Amino acid sequence: MCTLFSARTLQYYWILVDFSRGVFSKTLSTQEEYRNNLPQPQLQQQKLRVCEVCAAYLCLYDNDRRLADHFGGKLHMGFIQIREKRNILKKIVDDKSLMEEGNLDRDTFTSKSNDHARGYNS
């Protein structure tokens, strides 16, 4: 009977396997303990949401007074005013661009008709 390893070598390997299993299980328990002791992220603890106007964090469980203070605050109201002003300016720019397009079309049309009336063929 041919054996590759002696009984003593096999015992040594089994001791190493048992030792490595113990180290591995200790490592897993240490990692699990570490994960359990980590502080939870701030967003999960307080149930925060983002204000759609000013992008501030608002707690879902805040009382009405605190929320009213936020919605009446300078930052929140400032963003509302900025957006209103932007919409007004955008409308002015759009109206001016439409007027300029109308003038260009009218000028182009009148210049072609004048050229045709004068006898210029293009």
C-alpha cells in the first residue's frame, strides 16, 4: 500500500485546518461586531427629505412650527424669488427673440419683393 503522506503529516494538516477554521470564525465574528457597532448614516436615522425649492434637508418628523419657519425663511423665500425672476426674464428673452425673428422674416420678404418690383432677378 502506497501512502503519499504519513499519519503524522496528516495530523499536522488537520491541526492547521482546525486552527484556520477557528481564525476564520473569529474574523467573521469580529467583522460582524464591527459592523454592528458602526453608527448608522444620518439620513437613515432621521428620515430626511430634500426641499424641492431650496434643496435643504427637512426631517419628516419635524413639528409644524419648525417647518413653517423653514418655508418662511430667507433662504427658501430667496430661491422662490430667484425662480420667479428667472421665469420673467426668460419670457422677456423669448418674446424679444420672436420679435426679432418676425422682423427678419418681414425684412427678407420686403427686400425680395422690392428687388422683384425693381426688375432685379436673383
